[in-house]
Amino acid sequence: VGFILCAVIFGLAIFFGGWTYYNRELQVVRASQPIFLYIISAGTLLMGASIIPLSIGADDITCMAFPWLLAVGFSLTFSAL
């Protein structure tokens, strides 16, 4: 279940990043400043990537990777807001 949700999050983050790039000339997208929309997509992608270490198992690397991915993704997402 975790990998499926991770794939959905990856797909949506990449889709909305592509949508932002494709529609970057629209007034509403220019007003939202596309660079910040890209940062939000990247942060969401990193937060979604934090699901992977939880699904793999418990060893030292995965236990350290989960909080780092989650914290960096959260910081990126909310710093762009």
C-alpha cells in the first residue's frame, strides 16, 4: 500500500510541476510565481519519498532517512508558501 501511495504522490507532484511549466504564461500562474510552485512540488515529492524508508524496514539508514526526507520536504513546501 505504501509504495502505491508513494507512486501516486510522485505522479501528482511531477504532473503539477509539468502543468506549471506548460501554463507558465497564464496570468494566474505568473501571479503565483512559478518558481514557488516548483518548490512546493519538490517539497511534496520529498515528503512522499519519506514513505519509502517506512515501507522497507527498520535499520539505521532507513530510520535516519525518514525524518530527513520528511523535514526537508516540509520545510521546502511551507517556505514557498
